Amino acid sequence: MAVDSSALIVLAIGAVATYALRALPVSAISRLNLPDFVRTWLIFVAEAILSAYVALFLFWDAECSSLRLDSVALLAIGVVIAVHVWKRTLLLSIFAGVMIFGVLDLWLRHAAGGGF
Amino acid sequence: MTRRRGWEGLGDGLRDGISLGLTYFVFAWSIGHHAVVVLGFPPAYISAQSFLLFSAQGQIAALQVLSTGGGAAFAILLLLFINMRFMLISAALAPHLRTASMLQILLTAHVIGNGTMALAMRRFDSTGGQAGYLFGVGVVGFLGYSIGTTAGAYLGGALPEYLAGPAIFALPAFLVTAVVGAMTSGAGLLLALALLSGILTLATAWIAGTNVALMAGPTIAATLCTYWKHGRR
């Protein structure tokens, strides 16, 4: 498939504007003396963004735009948390969670007759 | 005068970034494959888009608009709206980069993302801001993502379909480790913040969609917790 001009325009403008969205706040705010409550807010908003991503990944069905409870994902996340609290090793925690997720997902497909 | 700390922490950042780079690589593979096979874009376009934008959700949204015949203006507006979250992430990192030169900041800006922030904030808790560390982590994450998308776009069919689900799971698993790291090193207020942010994000997603939710949920939760900490004095 060839790329038409509109796709190239989206790429060019999108790249410049996205860079500006990243660069402007960090270059401007890093030179300011911020009040305590603003610094606290910035620390909190960083943590809150991560939690927001996790909540959407785990509990939101993007196709149906509704809440979901994916037991396989929840179980795998439980493994990630347990391994991370126990070992404090990032790659091991992620690997364990992905493996558990993959095995359970495969097992469920097999049980449902979907095969491998 | 504030002492410049140059590229201090760069080596540690490159080393710590490996976990992020691998996670992004696995996650991005499925995005590249999806963009080519399902949405019908050429692999070269997807690769260029990843290197220039470094924004999974924004990229997918723009591609979906274009693939259904939507106009360029709408695709750009949607892309920018989704990527406004980078303003929050950059703003959150900014106070830690007071000792960085403007050149370092401008170079680092392109590789700022949620994963980069997650690793850097944990580090900065103990060392204070280090532009070198942030750049190191960001570059490895950026390369993992961009190369992963490119590989998925060109070689996506090489990956069996039953591995796509576990691949997508890699990113939430990574982010969970970041949240757990904050919980176990921080106070109960961070746990409350995480729960509040999750609940508000889901509620907002139900009302106004996920793109609005990713901005509104964390912003409201952070504001309420800031008030709880400072406003009651």
C-alpha cells in the first residue's frame, strides 16, 4: 500500500507537535522555583498516571468501552506483584507475569476448544 | 549558582533501561504487526512513525482515523489530544532536571514516556535529578519501542498469534512493578493516590472515553491528594 499525502502530513505535523508537547513543559518548568504544593502535585501526578494506565489495561475493555474483569490478567498481575515484592528484580517480575499470562491464556483457549 | 551534573548517571540509565527496552520491544512488536496487517499501512511508514512520534496510543489512533478515510486534520487533532499526557509527564520530571543544560533537556525530551518516567522517578527518589540517567533510560526504551514496532511491521507474521496476548501484557506488567515500587517505598498516601487515580480514570473512561480519562483521572487524583497533604495545614 502506498502512503498518501495526508498520512505524510499527519506524520510531519504530529512529530513536530508531539516533540513540542514533551519539550516545552520540561524546558520551562525546570528553570522555575516552584512552591512546595506544586512540586508535590507534580510528584503525585506522575504516580497517578502510572496507576491510570494500569487500571485501564486491567479493567477496561477498549472494544466494548466498558469495564471488564479479566481473571487471567488479574492472576498474572498478582504474580508480578508477588515476585516483585519478593525479589525486587524488574525483568524477573515481568517475565514471570508474562509467562503465567501466556500459559493461562493458552490453557483457556485449549479448554474452550480453540486449539493452539 | 546551581552546579551542572552533566551526564552523571548515564551508564546506570543505559543499564536500567534494558528492562524497559525489552518490555517495549515485545509490546511494540504487536503494534507494528497490527498496523500493517489490520490497518493496512506500509511497514516503512509505521517504522518512521515510531521513530518520530514514540507514542503507541497516539499512533494507533491516528492510523485508525486515516485507515477509515478520516481527514488529516482530525487525525492530527486526535493525536495531539492523546499526546497531551506527555505534557503532564514532562512537567512531573521537570523539577528533577534543574541542573541539566538546555541541550540535555532538548535531547532528552524526545524519549520521555510513561516507562521512562516510571524508572526515573524511582531513581530520583534516592539520588535527586540526573539528566544523564533519564536520557540513558529513555534512549534504550525509545530504541526498544521503535525497533520493536519496525520488527513487528516487517516480520510480524513470524510471531504465532497465540503469543500476541502475552506480548501486550508486558507493558502493564512493567507499569505494575513501578507502582508497586512506589507503594513499598512510600507512604499510605501513595497507595490511596494509586487507588483513587485508578477509580477516577475508569469512571471518566466510562463517561468520556479513555483519551480524556488518561488526562482527567490522574490530574484530579493528584489534586485531591495534594490538598490532603498541604491544604489541611
